[in-house]
Amino acid sequence: MASELHNLSDYDPQKVPSGAGRKVAVVYAEWNSDITYALRDGAINTLVANGVAKGDIETFSVPGSFELIYGASRLVKSNKYDAVIAIGCVIRGDTPHFDYICEGVTAGLSQLNISGDTPVIFGLITTNNLEQAQERSGGRLGNKGDECAVTALHMMAQFG
Ligand code: DLZ
């Protein structure tokens, strides 16, 4: 499970709770959209494959990963959803900006998880280059969006 080579899309359907009747919001960043759209679609497909009605999934875009904090916060405060999945992709550049965004988003989404009654699922991929992001958004290491959906299904069943 903890292995670097764990495929993010691998899960045992027998062990995943049904999402029938659940409402899920997916907030995703437009930065690195080739990656984030694939993550978003992976999450949606896996939610639907496990019983969540298409009409019970709402999507919201924000400009960059940093805005996921505000977007997810609004969605949590709306009390309309059983889970919020936040999706972004930050790719390391030449400056420390990468670290500030990653730390900010991680801290912001962590805080949200203990400030509201809605689980916020951490769908931020943070990579050294585009290839690593591609590997985790439907490439050789699966799709982090699938993993987020499965996590949301577990959290909704456990605490919903
Ligand atoms: C500015 C910036 C940079 C350099 N890199 C990324 C990135 O790799 N992934 C991402 O989602 N967003 C990036 N951003 C944008 C910030 O998240 C944010 O939108 C801006 O700093 C404005 O608040």
C-alpha cells in the first residue's frame, strides 16, 4: 500500500461502500489542466462506478491549486455535500513558489477537515516534473482521482 509503485487506481470493489444517495462536490484547479481534468474525470468515473448518481456530483473550477482552499471552504460551509474532493497539480519550478503553494494548500485543506462536518479529500499531486504528474493521472501509476473517489466513499460511509 505504501510502496512508491502502488497503482493509485487499484482497489477492491468488494470493500468499497456504495455511494448511492450521496452528494459529492469536486473542486479542481485549472493550472496544469491536462492533468487536473484527467484527475477530475477519474474521480467522477469511480464515484459513478460505485453508485453515486451523476446528478449528485457537482464540479467547480478554481484558477490554481492555492484557490482550492477557498473553493473547498465554500463547499463545506454550504452543507450541501457528503464529501468534497479537491484536485490540483503543482509541478516544481525553478523557484521556491512550489513549496509555498504545496504547504499552503496542505495546511488549508487540513484545517478545513477539522473545522467542518464534511470530509475534504486531498487530491493534490505534487511532482518534480510533468512526466511524474502524467504517471499519476491515468498513466503507469494509475489515477489519483480514482483514489480520491474511493477515499470519499469510505469517509462518507464511516461518518456520513
Ligand atoms: C503561480 C502558480 C505556479 C507557479 N505554479 C502552479 C502550479 O504548478 N499548480 C497550480 O495549481 N497553481 C500554480 N500556480 C498558481 C497558484 O496556485 C495560484 O493560483 C496563484 O498564486 C494565485 O493565487
